[in-house]
Amino acid sequence: MDTTFDPTFKNGGQRAEETAYGSDDARWAAVQRRDPTADGRFFYSVRTTGVYCRPSCGARPALRANVAFHTSTLEAERAGFRPCLRCKPDGPPLAERHAALVAEVCRQIDAAEEEPDLATLAAASGISRFHLHRIFKAQTGITPKAYAAARRKQRVHDNLAGLAQQPSVTEAVYAAGYNSSGRFYATSRASLGMTPTAFRRGGSGATIRFAIAQCSLGAILVASTDVGICAILMGDDPGALARDLQDRFPNAELVGAEPDYEAVVAQVIGLVEAPETGLDLPLDVRGTAFQQRVWQALRTIPAGRKVSYTELAAMVGAPKSVRAVAGACAANAIAVAIPCHRVVRNDGTISGYRWGVERKEALLQRETAREGGK
């Protein structure tokens, strides 16, 4: 029976407690050493503050002359004392509260698109970073950062194992919450037991048609599945673009140089030259649910308009997930048609772009000039 909150707790339970803490001297000794094993067995009140506490309370020690002992919270409150705001003697025991707090932090880490930092977790928990770090490690044996890293590795493992869920190693890595593939590849062999590509090898892939051409911004690669365009990549080296496509779809059959595919490439190049015309071709957009939300929001931003990462986060209903939004923009493999180039820093300056800051600046200047000329 939990005697802490039971107003009927009287004779039998009280005699059991008195066996362990049979005198006020023994109880006072427990209070002085802040003994957590005494919690729930008795409570103490402080006359000068008007509060009652658990024996383990970390509040400033009171003078013995001002302290009285009680067998239950009800007894303390009937004597006119209110519960301490620090140790919360009228709530669940400290160990249970810590366990619940750690469980909630784990849920936040599991649900986050990107690893939340300790300050964010602490703010959500209402305690300091130091306190959260100490409680989490005491309960789990590892730090919040180590837990988040383990969960990311597990998500990559699951994504790579499910061939239908992620079309490439790169997307599996980003979907797991890594900010860059480099951070994952540095430890991939240890976490997977082999390279990511070797881990994922063996699944049958789709047929992807592609072609590489030249536009005003350099080389451009356009690739499509039976569903729609799955990649629009830009760069200076056509060979590097082909390798990028192969890395993204390592199990697919890549088919190039088909004459009838030139019309698709021409329409994409037209979009690059005149973004305001839009693209009528269907897209085969693959990513996590959150990435899909971000990419869909990007497609609603009209040519000539710029938004900040903060504004984009608000557009997708996740105002506190600015970093995750930036990660989704970085993971976008369909240039211009999903216009992540229209997202800038909060101060309006141009930030990084998967295909080069110079191309991002050129696209924005081109759109601004066309909108201004209307």
C-alpha cells in the first residue's frame, strides 16, 4: 500500500515506519543527509517557512528547532503547512518524476527530424541543461547526445533495410536526422558492420531515364521514373552529376541517351531560364513525411519572392524546427522545380545551396528582374 497519499494510513503503517525511523533523532539524521530512501516514510515541516518537504529535499537546511515531523502529507497540511515547490512532496516520488522526465525527453528525441540540442530539451523540460544532463545519465547510463546518436544510427539501419522506403543511401541518412552524409559515413562501418551501399545491396531497383545537357547555369541532369521527374541536378562536371544520380539510386537501372527524352530535358531547361513559367511535368518526390511537407510548401512560393528559413518553418506548421527545415532544403534533389533557392537567411542574405551559391544568386536575380519588368 502507498501510505504517502492515503488519509487512512494510521496504526499498522505508522508502526512499520517507526521501526525504520523510530525516533525524531533518526528522522532528523535522514533529513540532514537528504536520504532518498526515507521519502514517503515521513515528511518534515519548517515552521519559519510554512512548508513541508520530503527528507531528500535539496532546499537550504533548516534549524532543528524549527522542524517537525509528519507521517503523511495529509497530516502536514492539516497542521497548516503547504507543499514545498522544490521537492513537491504531494506529487509522485522523485525517482518516478525523473523516470517520467527522461521518458519524455526520449520521446522528443525520437520524434525530432533533427537531433535537438541539450538547451532545447532542457527548456522543454523546465530545468537547466546541467540538471537534465545529470538526471538523464543517472537514469539511462548515457547522455542525451549519445542516446540521440544511437537512435539516428538505428533509423539509418531501418531505412537501409527497408528498400522500398528510401531510394538511396543519402536519403536514408538525411531521413535519420543527420545534417550531412559525411557525419554518418565517418561511423557507418562501425554502426552497420559494412558500407551503407553494401548493406543495402540486393534489392531490385526501378528503371530511371536520364539525360545531361547544358543550360545558362552550366551542366544539368534530368532524371525520371515511371511516376515523374525524380532528380534535377546542376553543376560544372557532367560526370559528377551522373555519379550523384547513381549514388542516389544505387539499385536502379539507369537508361540514358534516349532521343524521346530530349523533350523532357528541354522543358526543364526552359524552367531554369524562365522559372515563372512553372513546370507541368509530374514529379516523383521521395523523402520523409516532414521533407515532403517542406518541399510542398516550397512549391507554393511564387517566383520573385524570397522567404526566410524561419518563415518556411512557420509555413509547414513547425516554427521551432528551423534547422530541420534547412535540412529538408539541403536534401532536395529536384532543383528549380522545388525552388529551395527562394529560401534565404533571416537577414535576407543568401546562404548555402546544394548546387552552388552562385547559381542560387543567379536564379534569384533572374526571377527578380523578370518580376520587376512586368
